[in-house]
Amino acid sequence: MSEPTPVPPELPDGGTVRPITRWGEDVMHRVQEPVTEFDDDLRRLAADMVATMYAADGVGLAACQIGVDRSIFVFDCPDDTGVHHRGVVCNPVILLPEGRDRRLDDDDEGCLSLPGAFVPLARPDYAAVDGQDLDGRPVRFAGHGLLARCLQHETDHCQGTVFGDRLNRRARKKLYKEHDEHTDEYPPGWPVS
């Protein structure tokens, strides 16, 4: 395994970079087990997730993306004003605007579990997520822009949904074609060196 990656103090550090699990693996396509024990094992898992997210140049990572069946994600992502938000969310529940408050952002989206490919996907431009932190205390994160997209994307992972499930057949075909063109850049075991 590679060396631990230093991280901001808001996120657990000292983790080990793990290989990223790809779409198609069972763990990626089922609802994740709720986090019920907020202990040292959970902290180690979160630290490994943070190290892996940074090693892969991602803005978010769910436990299923390193092959672990737990409803938890980590993120370090800017909002629409460029302010970075960092956090850990266990057992996330997404809250999205409805009616007149709902505006869609049709921007490119990608996934570390299908690396190298991006296609537009319309999502609400604002999202909030409720969950628990590593001590089991309630947390809420919310924002616009890429942060809203990230919170939705990672919560989807905890529900067994990859963003390709939200695409029409044509967009999904384009996504897989683009991924196939970049497979040499992301060998099995990536991002572990």
C-alpha cells in the first residue's frame, strides 16, 4: 500500500490508499448497510476513504467505492462560490428543493469508479444532506454548484445507485465509450501505486 496522505484537520488523516472498486461489482449496486457502531474501525475506514479520495483527485468518495458495504461518504468539495466544504456523513439522507425552488444544473458528472469519463447529467443545483458524523452526532451539509452535485452523487452511492443509472441509453453509451478510451490510464488497483 502507498504512504498515508496528509489531509486537512476537519477530515480524519493517516489513512491508507485503497484500490477503487469499479461499476459492475455487487457492492456498487445495492443499498449499503447502515452505520451503527461509531468506533475506531469506522474512523480507520473514513481515514482510508479520505486518503483514497485525495490520491484519485476526487471531491467525494463513498465506502462502496473501496469495496466496503457501509453507508458513509467523505468529501472535500467547493461550492458555487469556490469555498471548500469538507466532511464525513454516515447514513446520509438527501434533501432536494421541490416546485418553484427546484432549478436544474445540467453539468458534466464523472465517477471515480468509472474513471476518465464525464457526461452531462441534470441535477438540482442545491442539495442538503442530513446524517451523522464519526461520533454519531447529527450533521447537515448543504450548498449549490459542484457541492450540491457531490452530495447527491455520494448519497446515491449509499443507496446503490451509480450516476449512470440516471442517464438515458445514449448518454450511458457515450459515457462507457469515453471510459474505455481511458482504461490504460486507470489500471486495476488504481490509484494504489
